[in-house]
Amino acid sequence: MDPTVQLELGVDRGSPVPLYFQLSQQLESAIERGVLTPGTLLGNEIELAARLGLSRPTVRQAIQSLVDKGLLVRRRGVGTQVVHSQVKRPLELSSLYDDLEAAGQRPATRVLVNTVVTASADVAAALAVAEDSEVHRLERLRLTHGEPMAYLCNYLPSGLLDLDTGQLEATGLYRLMRAAGITLHSARQTIGARAATAAEAERLGERTGAPLLTMQRVTFDDTGRAVEFGTHTYRPDRYSFEFQLLVRS
């Protein structure tokens, strides 16, 4: 049965908002709320158009807008299928792993590098350690529903905690830090965007030059000690940062 039959879909013909956009917003909301889950096949566009009293081109435009956002995919011989919802991460001190779990995204981690290296000037400054001192370097690929969504590179002071590759692939870094008795208190974070290098594109399943979201973060514990410096890249079709802005009185 067409899963959209269970949704309370409708359009307001008196609204200045285009009909296709009204429909696409309702379908996007259903995907984000988990009502339409990854792998769900949408029904026939003609039947959906008839049910809502819309033209087929209007329904096709609504569907295509969600395909363009990466929420739906058209598969030859299969139909239109829900891929995933975009993760909207609030700007608070939380881990990507926890945020993905909360969003029902079934996170998985592939550890690419887990080693001790000599701190560069940038890393030493971020962690407030001596340049050329030893620090722990992690490189991980974070996946949801089997697809890569983020590449995570983290540096930690040497000896801060035992970083077992198996544990890193089973859970999030912040969970391991909390389990080791480290109380995370605050962070300094910078968000940006840039074009993907060839190596980044290959890791994330994108084309070279595709836009990527970037994030740098230095995390501090409750004593004011820097415990982690992270430089991350994200696929923007699957990930966004959400801000709450207040008017300064």
C-alpha cells in the first residue's frame, strides 16, 4: 500500500506558497519525523496527484525537489524511495554519534587511523601542549544507513584515555571520555564550508570540488583543560547545523 495514504496530506489553494512546495514540505516533514522511514517506497505519482487534486507535473516537481535534497532517490525498476532525513545538529556540546542516534539514523563508524603522532603547531596551540610533543590522532568515517556522511579527525593529549579501535567503532568518542571520568564542560567551535579535495570526495562519496560543511572544535573539561581538538567535514545534503538566535537587549 502507498505509505502516503496514511499521511494527512493537503494543499491550500488560497495560499501564495506554490502547491508543489506545500506538498514537498509535508513529505519532508514526514521523513524527518520518521513516519516515512529509509527504504520506504512512495506510491504512484498519478495516484497521489489524483488523491490531492493536483496535476502530475506539480507532484513530480515536489518529488524532484526532495530528490535534489537527497531525501528521495529514483531507482529504475523500483520506484521512488526514501533515502534518509538530513541530520539537523543543534549548536550544543554533544557528539555526532549521540545526535545521530537521537535522530534515528543508526550510526556506524569506520576507524581509519588510531595512532600517536607529533603535534603540529596548530594542534599544539589548540590543545595547549608543547609543539612536537606526542598527541593521539584519530581519523574516523561516520556512516548512516551504510552511507558516509562525515569524516572526523580528532587529536587528544597523549595518555588522556585508552582509545581502543573496537570501542571507537562501537560507540562515540565523547561516550568513551565520559566513561573514563572526563567531565566535558565547554567548547570553542568554528563552522565553515569549502570545496572537497579529491581525497575528501572519495571518502565521502562526493565529486571533487563538491561543497562540504566544515567544523573545528576545541573541547574543554570542567578544569579548563583542552581534551580534544577536532576538524570535521560533512556532506551538506545529509547534515546541517541549527542555530537559535536571540535579540540582544
